[in-house]
Amino acid sequence: MTDLLRFRDDTPTTDPVAAFETCCDQSNATAVRIEPGDDARALLPFLDRLTLVEVNFPVYGDGRGYSAARILREAGFDGEIRAVGDVLVDQLNNMRRCGFDAFQPNAPLDRADADAAFGTWPEVYQATTDGRNPIWNIRHGANHE
């Protein structure tokens, strides 16, 4: 893995990352890795002890991890959600909107390119976990919380 691109103010966890299959059985596990096909909802009873959820993207075209991040954020998880694997700069904006706040791609990303990617679409259409007000709310004078 390459350098960590992180958008959080807290200290990154150095705890070992447990496999999804064993995390819930380990009372001391604070970090877990989700693979495509794992159901993030199984982690919901354990969110109070988790500080990091890594979501693996083994190939660019597999988008199941987006749903995992959104499920966790909508359930109230405020720990780090880190996208790892085949993560490209073109995906960063949408990943961040779904709840990812850290990225550790296989190939290095330039920080300036990443920052530019986050500013690609100033207006958004869907409400999601990043708190941005959707354009339909703006057009109709409503505020999105």
C-alpha cells in the first residue's frame, strides 16, 4: 500500500486490522477490513468499539464499498472509514460523499489532484453523509441538515 491520504483531525489508529469474519468475535478488535460481498450491517452492534473500518476495492469497477460506507455513516459511525486498494482520483469525490474520510490506494495519489477532485462538482443532487445541501433543497429554499 502507498501513503495514507487522510481527511480527519484525530490520530490514525495503529491497531491491527481484523478480518471481517473474525472481528465481531474479538472483544478487543477496534479495526476491521470489509471485502466486497461482506455485509456492513453485521458491524452495527459493534460500532461503539470500532475506530477504523477499511473498505477494500480490489478492482476499480467494484462499487459495493460505497454502500458499506454509507450504511456505517447513516448508523452513526464517526470513526475512520478508509478506502484501500484500486482507488483512483476520479472516485474520491463520490467516495467522500458516501462517508470515506481516508484513502490508501495501491498507486500514489497527488494531494493537489485529490483536492481538485473534491471540488469537481460544487453542487450536488443527492442528500448523503457529507452534509452538503442538495441543489433541489437550495432551489426550493429548504435547508438540509
